Amino acid sequence: MNSPRISRRFFVKQGALAFATLGAGALFGPDFLRSSVLAAETRRAAGGRRVLVCLFQRGAADGLSMVVPYGDKDYYALRDEIALAAPSRKAGAAGVLDLDGRFGLHPALAPLHALYGAGELAVLHACGNPKATRSHFEAQDFMESGTAADRNLATGWLNRLIGCCPEDAAHASALRAVALTGQMPRSLQGREEALAIADLGRFGVGGGAAGSTAQRGAARSFEEIYETAAGDALHGAGQDGFAAMDLLRKVDPKRYAPANGAVYPNGGFGRSLRQVAQLIKSDVGLEIAFVEIGGWDTHANQGAANGALATRLGELGGGLAALHRDLGSKMSDVLVLTMSEFGRTARQNGNRGTDHGHGTAFFALGGGVRGGRVLGDWPGLAPDKLFEGRDLAITTDYRDFFAEACVRHMGVAEGDLGKVFPGHAAGAKKFRGYLRA
């Protein structure tokens, strides 16, 4: 596909726009800047706009500690110091929270246990990319592009998903796809419009006291760029930026109060989830949200019921439970998927940690989830069952996990899955059934 010709004048102004928006804490994807204007008025959600929230656990989360296979005797043989105890009166609070008699949640994920019991949380174990790589960068790139090992695929799977959703483009919102990150994630890069905003409160568009003098100045600079761009391709794209700014002025993130007693964790992850909830409840047309949480590369002193990993899991579980409580009835139209680039070694290393592995556990949370189940084919942890003699084997391709959400939650036609995941034969026969058909 040939790229449109871009004049030097367009390039210079595009660079000026990037400078202005960086000052306001936001980054636009390059195709967003080149696209034509969407409708001036966004369609408000009228009880039924589906939202997909993708949560990336960057750093390779240890699925064997998140969802512990305490019923597999080989688990304890592999992890003599960091294994978590089976649920029992003797283990008490240090024991895992039973799920189905074979698997248990890490005790730090206690806020999610009730959601599992209520049928709103499903677990998929032994999931990941069947094409092995132990490079964080490479594995994240593949997972976000929606491929097994294609280094030439320039777009992300979430961006391609947007293009396949049965949504009238004339009514699409300028805030249709938002990443609460400092830069555009790989999964949202592409021709469809998307925004990356590290913090809504620093976007530079808050009305009145919501924006500082410097932020309001950045917003004015943003508008001045477009005042002189009439007749240029950039002028049309600018209207999308104005639409996003106008919508965010109405959201007024600094005055948001979570509902139903929800308390988000302190820090960037909790703030991102809180702002996702605010965007959903503000009816600004959000359909896809992307958030991330790092710190999962536990090579040393990983801990068991307590320790570094437990602290991270507590933040994850607390954040997801707060989002669920905050959204209340709106959660029926929201699906949260968790993912990580790969898992950790089945055997602990000499530093009481784990190294880069293969399969891991993914979560699905939401009103449309057929939860209360641990899904997937468990390959076992016996020596002859381990991948390359060291890792949990993968029995579900991560693209099939994503594809089920595309079809059953976002309404993508099954025949269009090849556009979202090129080179992969995705389809209902491979779905694990964590969503209602």
C-alpha cells in the first residue's frame, strides 16, 4: 500500500503538534494525525456500547504463582522455596484460594476470588505465543502486533480490531480507543484513530481550575497551529484533536469520585484504571482502553505468599476489583483481558526467583464472562511434559484468547478474524468458551 505524500509544510506542522501535545502529556499516533475528520458530534452510549479493556503485565508474569496448580505434585518438586501452600487450615492465610480443587489463586489476589465465585472471572492457563522467544522486547512486540513471529507486521491487533468492528465511522468518537500510557502502545498503532494519554488530568484541556496556566497555553498553541493550516491535510486531522479536547473538558478528570466505595491502588496503575472507569461512565464513546503494569520480571527473591511478587499481585487484584466495583452495572458491557508476553520457568533458580519461561495464565473479567472456571488443557509439570525441559507448555494460542473477545464481545464477524490476526486460522472452534456466545 502506498503511503500518502506528505509535504514539508505538513511535516513541520506535524512536528510542532507533537511538541505541543507532549507538553500537555499526550501522544497521538501518526495515522491519527493524517486521518480525515470524524463526525463533530460523538454518539453517546445508550445502554449497550461494548468496551474492551486490555491490561498488559509487562515483564513476564509468573502464571504458576498467580494461578497455582497445587493439585500437580510436580509443582512442589520444582519450587522448594517459592511454592505456595495448598489451601488448608494449617496453611491459613499463606495458602492459595481454592478455585476448583486443582488450582488456586495467589492469596494476594483475594479481591478477585469473590468475582471468580460470582462467575464474572475466568482463568485461562497454559496460554501464550507458541513461537518461543525469551526476549521481553520481541515477545511483547509479537503479542501486541497479534502475530507469532512476523517482524514485518507494522500495525497492532487492537488497531486492526477497530477497523473490523461493526461501528458506523460517521458516529465514531475521537476517544474511541485510548491508551492510558506515556506513548502509543504497539497494539494500537496503525491507520485507525487512537490516543495515548498518560494522565487525563495533565492532558492540558481542563476547563477553569482543572488546567494550569502552562497547560492552557499548550492548548492555545495546539489551536494556533491549526489556525494557520487551512487547506493542508493537517487541518482536517486537527478537528479530531479538537473533538478529543472538547470531550475531555466535559470529563473533568480532577473532580472524579469513584462510586460504590471503590478504592484504587496508589500509583500510576490505579490512576489509569480509575480514569478508564471515568471515561466509560462519562459516555464519551470509548470502545477500547489499554493499560499496563510492569514489575513482573522476578529473577530474584520472588517470594511466595509474601514478597515482591505478592506486592505486585496485590496491586493488580486490588485495581481490577476497584474497577469492577466502581463501574457497577456498567460492568455488564465491559470486558477486561489480562496478558503477559510469556511466563516464568517452572523450576525456581538459585536466587529464589524464576527466569524467562513460556506459558502463563490470562484472566477475563466482566459481566459477559462465563466465569468461575479454570479453562485450557493443563499439560502438567512432569519432566517430560515441560517445554524445552524447563517451562509450562502452551496449549492455547494467545490469539485464540483474543479472537473470542473480538467476536463475542466486540461483534467482529468470524470471517474477519484473518484481518485482525493475519496468518492465523482463528475461529470459534478454537475458542475456550470464557464468553457467552
